[in-house]
Amino acid sequence: MLTVGDKLPAFDLQAVVSIEPGSAFKRITDTSDAGKWKILFFWPKDFTFVCPTEIAAFGAMNGEFDDRDAVIYGASTDSEFVHLAWRQNHKDLKALPFPMLSDIKRELSAALGILHAAEGVCLRATFIVDPEGIIRFVSVNDLSVGRNPQEVLRVLDALQTDELCPCNWQKGEAVLEVA
């Protein structure tokens, strides 16, 4: 699995960006949103139970990530058509403000090393990538356990200080000084 300090692999994926006919799909690449921080999170399967809770939680916090010059990309190995159908049929996903990437050929998830060996689906992996394309944070949960988008935001805040941040540090609090 790729980790902190590694370069985000190149990718070019179809994404669902709305449920509007004629404008639902868009290509997203590793160079999209150049100069921004990227929050890239993966879930195992569409039309499941834990996944929409996480996706909706990231969606509700999209403005907070945007305030920090960060974009959110959600992804799974489902096709863009499955993503679209899920968004059209799940009330919490209809107005999702970020792209749902389709890694149907499993190229990005394989390059990141986040495919579940037995199931062949993505683990619940989260990456924070800096504007230069370097992975600065990685977290992976078991298939059955949802992640905490508030913690991802807290870590982004800490990374953006470029300072030493203690345990449970929150934006606006003092950072550590080297003696």
C-alpha cells in the first residue's frame, strides 16, 4: 500500500458529478484541481449500508474542506452508471457536492494497494494529498467500520499549519514549539 511521502499515482477516471441528464458525468484526473489539497476516499460497494453514511458525512462537510482549499473525491470500483443510479435513488446522495469516481478497472485502487484480497473491492481507505501530489496522510478501516470525516478535516488542518501539532490538536490551538 502506498503511504505518507509517496506520490499519488496518475489516474484518469469517469466520475458522476450530478444527477442532471447531459451533465452527470465528467473525467477527473490526478491533475484536476491543480494546486489544491485532495481528499481521496474509497468505499467498498454502492447500494450498501455503511458507505452512504460516510459519503453523506463528507458531503455535509464539503464547504469546510473547500474553505481549506481542498477538494473531495469519493471512489469505488463500481461503474459510473451504478454511481448515478445510487445517487438518483438514495436521498442522502442526490445533492452530493463532490465527484464519485469510477475505478471500474481497479487501476487506481490497485496502484494504491487498497483492494481487499478476498473480496476484490476497495478497503475504506482515505488519503490526504498535498498540492504537489504527495500523500501526507493515509487511513484504512475494515470493510465493516465507517471512518470519521471530522478527523480527516482535523488532520488536514494540522498538515496545513506545517507545524508540530500535539494529540487532539484543533484548528486555532497553539502548536508545539521546539525547545
